[in-house]
Amino acid sequence: MTKLDIRGEILRRKFKITNKFYYAIYYYVMKIVGRKYNARYEIIDDVNDCKGPCFVIFNHLSRIDHKYVLDITYPKRINMLAGYNEFFRSHLHFAFKLNNVLPKKQYINDITGMKAMLSIIKHGGSVAFAPEGLATNDGMNKPIVPKTGHLLKKCGVPVYFVKLRGEYLQNTKHCLEVRQGETFASVSLLFSPDDLANLTADEIDDKINLAFKHDEYAWQKDKRIKWKMNGNNCERLEDVLYRCPKCNSEFTTEGKGDRIICGNCGNGATLDEYYGLQKLNDDCVIPEIVSDWIKDERIAIIKEIRADKNYEFKERVKIGKLPNDRYLKDKKTSEIVGAGVLTIDHEGMHYRDDETEENNFDLSYNELYTVITELDSSYFNIYVGGEYCDIFPERKSSIKISMLVEEMHRLHVNFYKNFPWNDYMYQE
């Protein structure tokens, strides 16, 4: 019996345009699964009018965005891009292979993933991907991966934009149950081949970032959609709201039921069915919406690291890696291989294992500009030497670490720039 070699199989695989029959099965299964999503669709420019290859890009709000992209572009067959690590999970392996889903290692120079995309376009197929690289942590869009415009310009095929709204509120990263409300998707042509020829790669990046500009909580404040949350309004909300806006203590907040309360000073709020925050009493200090609270956390990080040249953040963590001779079961994303201390300072991210030096690593901000929360906000992942690595913090610190890495990178390198409309965050 031949020993399984997952990495080798991915490397050797010849990706093809998806078979019509398998693609139809995928479509109708997603139709059945997605009936509860209460989706609203608007086709401004129909992808099916494009008879040749094209790209479909989308702002990444949730783990089920592929369903919306599939719905609004069907019957045109489109090869979806997915995180490299997802190909090691047993419940996805068969479906990914049938539908020729393309692998991509996020935030590193991944030749295999790039070749897979270019091969599909070269053979007349179409590719869908999220230029942000991962679904939003907090309902606000992240900057797209720099140099996305180089890829689009190189290929010179039409680029369609599937604009998503409400999907994060339906599938937050802190509460993994599907919430009932309304979601929206529209599709339009963002770049024609002539547009791509006449724009620089940087101008293309800027136009995508502007098109993606979105805050789910601010949008929801205007839309006033009622969401059914089954009493779990604040479930694990402390993952993203980890800093008390009154006493400034960190990792003392706790979300339970419809309330989030600081265990240090009692400051707290309820989260209603319209995603609005309401103070528990007049003495509480609470922003009006969740995203404002998160923005204040980022500003606090920016100020702290720029004021302290010796700043460091330490966290006890476990780390997980991908096996090669077996698929991951029980929906796991890795296997635990070590435990130790993770440190983030002005030099980069460092890990020292309790048991073996083989697990140790040091990453500078030339290599690292954000981290990936693949499924939920309780842990994150990165690539070390090209290999996927899960990091499970003991405290609920993943979102802080994500913002901390981004702002350290921006302070020292700034390849992964923040948006111009966030310049106020960096003012003295």
C-alpha cells in the first residue's frame, strides 16, 4: 500500500476547470444548505456574459462566502481558492478534489498556488478569490494582499466584484452558530481588460481597497436588520472586545448571554438583536457599536508600541502542525506538537518551546505582517519556513496579537499599509 503524501499530492496535482456535473452537484447542495441564510441577490453585470476567462473577487466576511459567490455566478464554472491547510482536513478532501479547488498559502510567496491560478486562466477557466486573504476578524475589511494588482494586470482578463453585506453578522468569528437575519450580495464588473492595461498595479490595489471599504456594524446601524441570536448575543465577544474602555484592563471582559462585563471594574453593556450596545448603567463607558470599541483597541496598541521601544507581549501557547501521511479528522486544523512561550516585540515574533528546539522560530516584520484566524477568533495561524503552524493562546488574545503584529509591521516596515481613512489613528 502506497504511503499517503499529502504535500506531494498537492504539489503534483494538475488543476482543471471543474466538471459541469460535479459543479452542478456543488451548486445544488449549497442551495439546500443556504436556504436558511435569507440571501438577497443583485446582478448588475452578469459574469455569464463573459465568455472567456475572468477573475471573481469578493470582500471576505465569513466562512460561507463561497456559497454566495457560487449562487450569484452560476452556471459559469469558477475554480475557488482556499487556504492550503484546508486540503489536509478529511471532511473537505473529497469535495475539494471533485471541484478542483485551488490551494493558497496566505501572506507568503506561494508559487504552487500562483501556478494553479494562472493555469486555470490560461486554459480559459475562471478563478474566484478573496484578495484580503482571510475572512474578517471583526466585521471590518482588511487591506488586500499587496501586489494583487500585479496578478490581475498580468492576466489582463475581466475582474468581477461580488460585494457582500451582512455575512459577518450572520457568521461571526467569536460565535460560530449561524444567526438568522438578512444577507446581501451583488455582482458587478470592477475592471475591464482596458482598465487593467491603463492602470498601474498600485492603482488597481487602491481601487479594490476602496471598493471593499466596509464596516458591518456601521452598516447594520443604518439597515436595522433584526437578528435572531438564540440568547448568545455576546458569546465569546471578549475575543474581540478584550480591553475595557473604562479601566483599560485587558482580558478581564467576559461575554455571556446578551451581556459583556469587565470583571475588574464592572463596566458593561448588553448587545441587542440589532447589534447595538446599551450601557448597563449611567456609570459605564461603552462605545455605541462594536467596531468603535475595536478601533479604540487598535489605537491603544499604536500608542503603546510607539511610546515604548522595549515593548513586548508574552503569551503561553500551544502550537499545531499539519501531518503528511493522514488527513485531519473531527474538523481539526492541525495536530498539537508543542507548548511554550510566544513573544512579540519590536524585532518580530518569537517562539520558544518547552521541550524541543526544533519547534522554535523567529519571524521578523519583513516576513510577517498579519496573522490568520482561519476559522474562529480563539486561535490563529502563520507560516513558518513555508509550513503552516497553528497557535493556540492560553488567554483570549488572538485578536490583540493580530492587531499588534500589523501595527508593529507598519511601524517598522509598512508594506501592508493601513487605509488612508484610518490615518487619524496614528496622530499624536
